[in-house]
Amino acid sequence: MKTKMSFLSWSLSAATLILLAGMFAGCGGNQGKAGPSAVSGDAASAVYVPPGQYDEFYAFMSGGFSGQVGVYGLPSGRLLRVIPVFAVDAEKGYGFNEETKPMLETSFGFVPWDDAHHPELSQTNGETDGRYLFINGNNTPRIARIDLTTFETAEIIEIPNSGGNHSSPFTTENTEYVVAGTRFGVPYPQKDVAINTYAENFKGVLSFISVNKEDGDMDVAFQVLLPAFDYDLAHSGKGDSHGWTFFTTYNTELKHTLLEVGASQHDKDYIAAVNWKLAEKYIAEGKFKEIPANYRDNSYSDETHMATSKKVDKVRVLLPEDCPGLVYFLPTPKSPHGVDVDPTGEYIVASGKLSADLTVHSFKKMLAAIENQAFETTISGIPVLKYEDVVAGVVKEPGLGPLHTEFDGKGNAYTTFFISSEVVKWKVGTWEVLDRAPTFYSVGHLMIPGGDSKKPQGKYLVALNKITKDRYLPTGPELTQSAQLYDITGDKMKMLLDFPTVGEPHYAQGISADRIVPNSKKFFPLEENKHPYRALGEKEARVERSGKDVHIYMTTIRSHFAPDNIEGVKVGDRVYFHVTNLEQDWDVPHGFAVQGANNAELLIMPGQTETLVWYPKNEGVIPFYCTDFCSALHQEMQGYVRVSAANANTPLVWSLGEPEPEQ
Amino acid sequence: MKALPRLCMVLATAGILGLFLFPMWKIILYAPQYPTGVQMNIWINKIDGTEPGTLQNVNILNHYVGMKYIEPDAIPELKYFPMVILVMAGLGLLAAAINKKSLYLTWLIIMVLLSILGFYDFYLWEYDYGHNLSDTAPIKIPGASFQPPLIGTKEILNFTAVSLPHIGGYLAGAGIFFSFLAYWFRRKQ
């Protein structure tokens, strides 16, 4: 054991040395790295959006371990909103109020956190259409759909038989599907087996989630059962390659321990190319297996203002050995991370993160190789194509640690290099490096608005950095991650701005503001409110008791609650505050907080009803108040609940204002 | 052009019937928090605004200074003004049928008188809303009135209030002018 450990530490140290040497080599090669700023003179005016003016683009950045999505304006980098998705958010009551709790239900129960990685905008004809933003939850595999008329999470679907939903959600050209792929091989279906039986018992599953054209509703359409590789990232084809989705793999070595060494041994791993149009045919022909499953599909309604959690108990699975032509493996150096399809749909760029070069496959060559059936081998019934038959070109020694590529729509590609901490611009077709720009520091993904669609809007590039070290005022041991904005309209990339982000932005999406602004909702019409506990006017405000449950139908309007005096509540009751905001004006939410609540506040948009549960624990008179500065008399917007002993006879009464004195 | 007076009188009638298709007056309130303004529309038979919630929003603003709620159901004019206009439209068509210049002139004079009365009534309502303030208003400003202008622009605390005719008002005005033309052309014949 001892000898083994020291061998491991030796090889790790050797690996570290090689990486360090690489980093220095990378630095030496970067003539453009001009000190910590590297900003040229007119950058300030290029990102200056005058007070009161709108930004040109929205940028949606994942929050990573914050579980949320940050919405920024570009080019200013101003933070506009944080959308709660996979993590509870006390500020908005998300996951704390009764209406949104079902959004975070899973087969494991209430899971109030996840690791949100890759935002992806819905597309029509391969162009971002501004309807939805999808994002994956990595830890407890899920995909969320955010409605971009409200900037609220509208649906969260759990992915069954998966572990670590990393290669997700990456839409198809008309948002027919978003995809999911397991980053961990897991027993399929889950069972109690020895971990070292990985090779025989573990599987890797790719999932295709259909998106309803009309209302966006997601369902797990089918899964494809593959070897237990780690499926890392994905992108769907476009144009001619529409109908295919490409997934990168690593750990084709099928290791289950010390992967950093074990999963880095093969010179080439694979891109799994899945023909989902053919999958639809096989499904229609009934060539699937329906297997028992257990997962949740949670939807939020803007009419009832409530989420419901639906249990689903089966899933359709396609086995490649029963479905010839469904999946092919494209050998690709080495532990590829990003797989990115250029705007024409012809080139598939694989960022082999441990490779010295960047590999680009040709879709046409792939089809020809399939046609010729010249396979290198087959793995679990899946043909492996020959590297030489599919490769279109190689970008030679562009940098170290390539991760992810996007396109500007003018024939150029931009790839991030984590280890050498730079963005490299190269020409699609000639594979020559055109420019390189440093990032501060250790860039992960990058984003060009529409940069993974058929029609990139190649004006800006945003680099998403993992490490900031000395870039901002220090804030103790934990530092922010950052985004860096570059102007990419010229031959050379020009850094304009860097700004801190919410959580860790793993990926981002950008879109012209004019594709979203016209559809942005201002408030919810009261007459459409179908919440079962709504009160659509002060006349409907009331208190009802059933056993130990007390339902308070409360309304808010500037600047009072109705009712604001409530008596007859007792210790041991469960009190529901169902608060309807009667306002019908833009930007007039009201908040609700009651002393001693064990959950959070409510933040109720105009026309909405939200519910806070409260357990009165002691006798007394307990204040509540409005938490969102709503008006000149906001500070007066308050009230009381009288709490009596459990056995008291205090009558249940409620009121607003003192009775008119009798004349 | 023997039919010209009749045609004008029919147009006059159509003009005042336009009051049922378009608002006759608008009052717009601008403030820093309302950069695009809150626009209230006054129709012959109702009061609303450019947004479904406009009236509620105006009432919310008004209640801080103790102004009465604008409740269209409590304004009887919105019930009987439409009747008056319908009767005048009927009389207009009758006048066109008979085609006498004295009738055209009479219709014109009645409409002008009705318009003056209407404006006076509008002024009285504005005066009442602007001056008849609740004793328990949260915000009291000694000597201040919140009466919007009859026509034109006026600064009221943090608001700029603009009061102007709307399409229906212009159509009715054009209608009255056409009744004058009917009279004029008939006299020339």
C-alpha cells in the first residue's frame, strides 16, 4: 500500500511539474499579456451606458454553486436580477412560500440546492428566440425552464437514472429537445453493488427532454443507454447536422477511483454522436423498452401562482444494439470538454483539455465514414469511426487546456484555455491562430451572444473566469468569480471591462434585448388570478378556521393590509397568511413578514397570491409588516395578530380601520 | 349641391356619435416615478385609462392627500349624458330629414349650450375632487388644492397634470362645426 501511495504521489507531482512548465511556456508565448489591466484608452466609453438607458444585450450567467441565474446587461456589466432556480432564495420567498416549495421536490424529497451550470436559450430556426432559458442542475440531475416573460422558473424536471447532469441542456435547432447526460456512470437502474464492479454493472445514460412547442412543457421523451463513460458536455447540430446531438466523453477507461490519473490515460476518448431523428423513428416503431423509474416533473402556473409536483414512474429507453445507426463514437483527443458546432453545422470542435491541439471534426466526413462502414471497432454495439476519416482539421498548439469554443458568425472561432488563461481566436477552415487575449484568471467557458446558434451576434465576447486573486478589493478568503468583456468587432480582441459575478458562472447566454423587452410582463392581471386562496378585493379579505388550521385571506394595496388586526389565533395553530397583492401597476410589489416566522418573507408581485405558514408559539400580540418599500406610507403598512392560549375563548375576529363613530 | 346641408348635418350627427367610440377627454399625470405618465380617459359613459389598472392607480395616488375615490358608478352624468347625446343625434337626423335652416341653427345652439354646461359640470367635479378633501388625509398641505386644469397643464405637488381633449372630443367639436356648415349652406340656397 505504501509503495503504491508513493508511486501515486510521485506521478501526481510529475503531472503538476509538467503543467507548471506548460503554464510558463504559455506565458512566454503570450506577447500580448501587458500587465494586470491590458485595457486600451477608449474602453470606458465603449461600456458606458448612460443612466436611464438600456443595455444592448441581456447576458444570463449561471450561478454555479449558488444554484441561481444572474441576469446582466451588456456592455455595462450591470446586474439586473438574480433568478432563483435550484436553490431556495429567502429574498424572494422562493422555496420558502407554500407555492414554490413543490418546485424543489425530487425523488429524494425536497432538495433546496443544486449546482447550476449551463444556461441555454430556446431557439427557433437555430436562432435565439427569447422565450425560455434552460439550465441544468448538476448534483441531483434536473433541468429547469425559466420563462423570459416573467424571469421566473416555470418548470423543473428531474432526470432519472443519472448521476451528475453536466452535459446539459443544449437545445436543438427548434427547441424540439434539450438534452441531459450523466457525468457519472451509475448502476442502471440504481442498485446495491460493489463499486469495483463498475465495468459490468455501471451504465451511462443520455436523455432527450422534449419541449412542447406551445407552452414549453418538458417531458423525458427517451433515454439512450451507453457505456459508463463520463459524459461531459454537448451541443446539438444545426443546418445539415440538425437531427444529431454530440456529447463529449472522458473516463472511457471506466475507472471508479482516482480518476485524475486513471481517466487521463487514453490518448483519445470519444464524441458520442446521437441521431435523435432516427431515435424518433425507433420510438414510433416501438423499439424501446419501458422501464420503471421514479422522478419528478414540477411546474409553476402564472394563473394559480402555484407549483405542482408530478410523480413519473416510467421512462422509455433505447438500446444501441437494438437500434443500428443511433449512436456512433468519434475518437477525439484527449478527455474533451466542450463540443461546439459552428454556425453552418459542418464543423464539430472538440476541446481536448489534456491535448496539445484542438481537434475539429467534419459532419460531412462523419456521414461518409458511416456510409462506408469502415469502423475501427465497436463498443457495446456502437460503431467507433476512424479518427482520420472524420477529422477536418487541427488547430496546432493554440494554448494549454482548451475548454470551450464559440463563433462570431464571420468565420472565426474563439476558444478558452484554462491553463494558459487566455482566449484564442482562430479561423474556421484554415485552422490558423489569429489572435490571443489574456484572461484574469483561468477562464472556463466563454460566451458570444448567439455564439452557439446559427446566427451569432459577434459584437462582444464574455470570458467567464474561475479565479480573481488580486483583481478586486479583497474580501477575506472567499473571492468573487468574474466575467470579462471583449470587443470582437475588429481583427484583434479588445478587453473592455471585467466585473464580479454571482456565484460561479460556468456558462452564459446572451441575446439582443429587443428579443425580450417587448414580451416582459409588468404585472399579473387580477382577473386571471386562480389561486385557491385568493382574495380579489378587500371585501373578500377574511379569516377562516378549520381545526387547528387558520387561513387568513389577506390583501395588500398602498399602504395597508386587509385585515390588519386579527384576534382569535391560538398557540399551537398552523396559520396560513394567503396574501394577494391587489396592485395593478408596474414595480409595486409588497412584502410580508411576521415576527418569529421560521421560513422567510413573502415578496408578492402585483396580482399575485403567495402563502406563508406561521406557527404561533407564545401568547402575545405579534406584529407583521410590509418589507418592500412600496410607497410614502410604507412604514405605516403594518398590523397585529393576537395570539391567545390554546384553551382560550378569544373569538376569531378581523378588521381594518376603526369603526365609524355612531352619529 | 342641393344635398350639401343635409350631408353636413348627417356628418354633424356622426361626429357627436363618435363620443361612443372614443374618449372625449384625457387627463395625464406625470411624475418622476411615472415617466410615461398615468393617463385617465373620460368617455361619455365611463372613465378608464390606457392600462386596465389606471383608475385604481390614480385613486391610490389621490388617497394620500384625501381626495375622494373616482368611482364611475357614483357619477350620474355618465348615465344621462349618453341619453342626451342619443336624443341630440336623433334630433340631428330629424333636422336633416326636414332640412330647415332654423332647425339646423336650433340644433347648433342647443349643442353649444350643452357643451358649455358639460364643461361647467366637468369643472365642478374637478373642483370637488380637488378641494373636498378628507379630514383624515395622511398628507395635509395647508391651502393646497389638487384640482386638475380644465384644459392645459398645471403643476400639482410632484405631478404635472395635463388635461386635453381626446379623439371623441375633437369629433364632437367637428360635429358641432358641421351643424354650423349645414345651417350656413342651407341659408345660401
